[in-house]
Amino acid sequence: MRGAKKTWKGSAVAKKATKKTTRAKGKPPLPPREKNLDPKAASRTPPGQKAASTRGASFSKSEDIALCRAYVNSSQDSTRGADIRMKDFWNQVFQGFETIMLAEFAEEYIVCDAASLRMRFGKRISKVVFIWLGYMRRVRVLRPSGVPEDEYYDMATAMYNEEESKPFPFAHVSR
């Protein structure tokens, strides 16, 4: 029998399956062990419900713009150099993000932290932008005759939209 779990008398699996829930004669059984051992976390949210998040469901367009600008500014900061720890880099991005948001988009600013910016950029923005950059490279290799270079962006975006079967979600950031 392929894929079936075999148990032998005396094996750890068999012992675990036959283990009694009582501690000793006359004593009540132990309560089931909870996965979350943080007493504060257990008291904040009722069982079976998700904890409330301080962030909204998604970043706004202005937050995406501020995040990308802060990332570019931090990446091109020659005073810090390339020998910087990732935590310090994302703290620098966060500070730049806060500065941009408070200066230009104060009414839309929702408090977040460096970790949420890192997750947004790493899991969402950079993946899509790297795919779009592939289309931009293809347009540059083609060098279409009579097309000015500032129209390459529109051509790469059109290729992305057609071949990925969805619109480029960060067009508002790149212009």
C-alpha cells in the first residue's frame, strides 16, 4: 500500500495515538493546549475571529507613489553606500516614506511600519515591475523606427497588458 502510513506497536505514532488524556488515577484530564501562548493575544480577540489590523486592506495610489519614491531615493543614496543592513535600509525607506506622505499626501496617510512597506514592495510591487521591465527591454531591443524613446513606456505597458491579460497595476507610480 503506497502512501499509507504504517504503524508498529511501540512506535512513536502508535504511542501518540493511544496516549491517555488523564494524568493519573483520579485526576481530571488536561485541557487541550492552545497554539498561541501569548496571554495578551488571547484576550484581545475572541476565538474564531481574526485580529483587527491597523492598516487598511490595500495601499492607496499615493502610498504606492511615496513608497516607490522613498525606495529609489534610499537605493541611490551614495552617502550610506551599498554595505548597509537590510533592516537599516528599510528603516531609511520608511523615514523617506513618512516624509513624502506627510509633505504631499498628509490627508491620506495611514500609520504603518517598515515591515509592511517591505512586504508591499517585495511581494507586490517589485514582482510586477520586474515583469514590466522585461517588456521594456523587448521594446528597446526592437528599436521601432520613427518612435521617440519617450513612447517606449506606452509600448511596454501595452505589451504587458496584452500578454499578461490584465492592466499594469502600477502605471500611476512609474509616470
